[in-house]
Amino acid sequence: MAYKITDDCIACGACTDSCPMGAIVEGGPGYMITADCIDCGACTDSCPMGAIVEG
């Protein structure tokens, strides 16, 4: 996976709506990206906290 969600995530859910694969799910204190991710990067633009980064 090319993207990860950092601890800056506030669990607002904006990224889940932007993911065409439904690869972002609730997990732990925030959200996590599953193996269904196709590395399209749509989620990075939707995150108001900039919590989704390449890595």
C-alpha cells in the first residue's frame, strides 16, 4: 500500500466517501486503509487534516 493514515486522523469519515474501492474502514481510534486499496490517492485530497500520506 502506498498510503497510510497517520495519528492526525480525527475520524471525520471524509476519506471513506472519496474512496472508489471502499478500502477505508474504521479501526482503532481513527480509520485504516485495507488491502483493497488501489493507490489512486483520492483519499488524500478529501482529508481536512492531511492525515493520509504516502508511505
